[in-house]
Amino acid sequence: MLKIPVVLFVITAVAIVINSCDDGRNVLSPERAEPEFLLNEVYSVEDTMEVKLRNNSPDTIIHSTFYAACNLHYFDSKNREFVIPPGTHCDLANRSELFPGQTITLFKWDLSECTKDNWGCVEKSPLPRGQYRIAGVFKNKDNSKEYEVSAVFEIN
């Protein structure tokens, strides 16, 4: 069996090594056994971010499919928490499973802040240049374990 190492760079500056198997599965190394956001380090003001989550844990974890942005927290460099447009109108609750080794796109975000929320973002403004953090907690399938996940990125 031919194994080709592939290195993913993640925003937390932690690299994990994945061995690609002939049958298409990925075998995770034990170096990082927690879920993590996969983001770029730097975005431009006009970019749209795809907020991706990769489950590096041995557990199946639970995430929200509809309004996934609602369950996360967003902070600027002064630790001020703010709301983003996809994180409003959060009235649908559902649970989906993310299996070990699986990566999904939770939502897309235009890097703006919701400045007026009325059961949905009715006014927004682009985030200024600076450093930002996304944080959230994901639980395993039987709610016996929590994983705190966060990532830092810059807007230039």
C-alpha cells in the first residue's frame, strides 16, 4: 500500500499529518486529536470566508446544519464580541453528525458585522482591518465530552 504524507496548515499554526490510503480514507495522526477550524491566515476586506470545521477527534461530534454561525462567538482584537449576519435569526435547531476525519463547510461569511438585527440582519458593515477570533464548543454524540475550538485570522 502506497502512503503519501500530506500536510495541512491550519490557522492555529498546528500542522497535522494525514496519510492517504489507497481506498480514499484519511488516517489522522495523534498529534492533534481535536476538532479545528480550517481558515486562511489572512483575508482581504472584500473576501468571503468559508468557515470549515475538521473533526480530528476520535469521536463523532455534533454541529448545527441550519444557522451554524449562531452557535459560535466572534471577537475583535480588543476581545469585543459581535454578531455576524449569518449568526442572526437563529430559530431553527437541528443536529448533524461530523465523523472522525470529516471536514465540512459550516457557512460562508462576507466578513461583515451585523449592526442591526431584527430576526435577521437588516444592517451590516464590513469589518475593519485587524485581527479576529472565532470560537465555539462542539460536543460528542453522547454529550459526554466537549471540544473548545477557536481560530484567529487577519483582515488586511
